[in-house]
Amino acid sequence: MTSEPVKRVALEPYPVSPYLWHAIVETPGFYQTAEIDTRTGSIDSDPQRDVLFKPTDTPTRAPEHPLHGLAHGVHIHPVHDRAPA
């Protein structure tokens, strides 16, 4: 398994055998899965096959205008309280 710091672990037994478990380990950069046999104590996990890397976080940008993202060609005009003079 991983040598990275572990944030969370999820364990699920297989319905066909109470001795076979599927594990998911979360680290800061990736998830790693493994098969655990509690009868023999073996853990089967291949870092080349069983690692799912997390996407990098990117900062989000607030829209410039509340109507940002509308289809091109749509023109919005401000509404005034008074009629033009």
C-alpha cells in the first residue's frame, strides 16, 4: 500500500466471502484500491494499476456580471426608472 499520509479508509466486504474485503485509501494526492484477504492477512494492490490520481485544484473566478455566460448575440439593456426626456 501507500507510504503517503492517509486521510480516510473505506472497507467493504465481498458478499461471496466474509474474508475478502475491498479497500479504498484516500491520501492528499490520490486514491488507492486494494483487495484484502483477512484469512491469510494478504493485501493485494499494484501502484501501477490501483492508483487514481486526484485532479489539481484550480482557483475559481467569479463571473464579471450576473448574466455572464448567456448565449452570444443576446443584448441586455438596463431598465431605467424614468422615461428619457
